[in-house]
Amino acid sequence: MASERKDHRILINDLFVGYRSALKSKIVFGPVNLEISHSEMVGIIGRNGVGKSTLLRTIAGIQEPVKGSITIGGQPIHNIALKEMARTVSFVSTETTHAFQISVYEMVSLGRFPYTGMLGRLNEADKAVVQESIELTGIAALIEKKIHEISDGERQKVMIARALAQDTPVIILDEPTAFLDLPSRYEILRILNDLTVHKNKTIIFSTHDLSIAMDISDKLWLLTENDVFEGAPEDLLINKVFRKLFLNSPAEFDPKTSTFRFKRNFDKTIDIQGDKKFRLLTKRAMERIGFRVVEEGSGLIINLEGNEDKPVWNLTDTNGKLIFRSIYELVTHLKSIKK
């Protein structure tokens, strides 16, 4: 794949996104002023219906902004010819692909359409790009299957492979991991991250998986109904912006572990001492059943002993000490004495 150093910085100025018709326009949100640097990975997060897909489609040039402007490499996108735009930006959506009689290989090959001319014939260079895209996304075993014969997750990988075959400096993806299992999510986003590092690609993607987005993005855009907050994931943590995602929600974001969790009411306390290796896991289990973990002043004390292969949980209370060989056994006992 190409590794151009041409600057494809994206500038978004006073942008209102929404839907336009001959009679009226509906604004989803705006105005926003944002910037994406060359070869940067930007994750977009926010609740359903807030406008993530609309913003991505507008940046990709698929729908027009209600107001404002978007430039790529200093050129307004509405001035970029269709063929040149197809060589600049590729887009992967979450919409179901209805292409029953086309093979996986043929679908990926369609990514070369901006370069193949009227007849769509692949030369050796085109075939090499297609093959590399197939190998990067791990779909080599599927290439002879028809699109309708593979799973949703496999189909998503195929569409990402087609975007890679298009070989554009900017790749925009709407929920690229929506249908994938957890290992595949990390695999796909690692591929995309490698493209920013080694191939100078600019990647913009939306996701509901906040922990992965924080782990891999250079910058996050957090969309709310009234505003867009941007910065490195750590900046948004420091500024406590993530709390805005969980207003009036039964969930909350734990900044210490960068994970989601249910909001809980604690009615008892417990102290966890000893080996630190399993303390966090034990703490999480205790909080799940309503125990707040404290450092002292609790009648219940867990002392962690043993080694990495055979940890032991020693529970001490006013009646003496009990020994447990698993967190499940410990939790089952504590739940019984809470009743």
C-alpha cells in the first residue's frame, strides 16, 4: 500500500451537520470546530442518536453539511472531484451489504475502482494491494465464499479489507467493530492503528467501546447533545468529561480502570490485605455483591496468600477464619451471610 507523506490534515470550521431538503433543513448539532492531523487516529464516542454517523458521513462527503466547511489538505471537499475524492477518502458503514452473488475476493477488489478505469480490470499492482488487504484483515480463508454465506463479523472484516484496498490516505469507519467478537475488535483496531504508524493513514472511527477507543486513539471526540469535547484520552479523563456520557444512566465510568461499571449502593465494608496481584480482582468481586472495600475499620478482613497458580483467600471475622480456594467460593459464602 502507498505510504505518501502528503499532508491530508482535516479542518472543520463552524460546521452544522444534519439533513437538508428542498423545503427545510434539520440540524443535528453544531457549530463545531475540529482538526485532525495527518496520520492521526481519532475515535468518536457518544450516545446513540447524538449524530456520530451523520458527522462521519459529512466528513466523508457522502452528505452535505447544513452550514460550515470541511477541508482536506487545504482543499474544500465540495471542490474535490468525485474520482479524486474516491482516492482520498474511503468509508466503511454499518449498513448491511446486499450482494448475494459476489465473492469475498470480488468485494475486496471493488476497492480498486478509483484506479482501474472503465473496465475495472485489475493489473498486477492492483492484485497485490487486494491480496495485502485480505491478509491484513485475516480473511484469506473466505475469498471464494459468497458475501451472503459468511457471518456478520466476517462481512465487516471484508468491508474493512475493501476500504484498505481502496488505499486512501483517509479512512473513515462507522462502528467498525460492531459485529466482531472481542479478540477480533482488538485485531481490527490494531490493524488500523498500524496503518497510522507505518502507512501514514488518517483514521477516523466511531465506537461504543470506550476502553478500546481510549487504548488506541491519538485523540477522542466525545459528542453530546450540546457540544463536542476533544483531546487525548488522558485529557478527557483529567477534565472529567466522560461523566457526561453517564448522566441519568445506571452505569458509570471508572477512571482508575478505564472501564464501565454499574452504579452500586454499598451496605457493608470489607478490608483486603496481603498479595497485591489479586487484590483488584477481589475488590471488583466484593463491590459486585455490595461490599465497599476499605483499608481499615471493618469487621471483615480478607488476607490474600499463595502464589500465581494457587492463590488463597483467608476470610477473618468475629467468628474466626475461613479459607477459600477461589473467588467464587468466597463470594458465595459472603452472599449467604449478607442475607
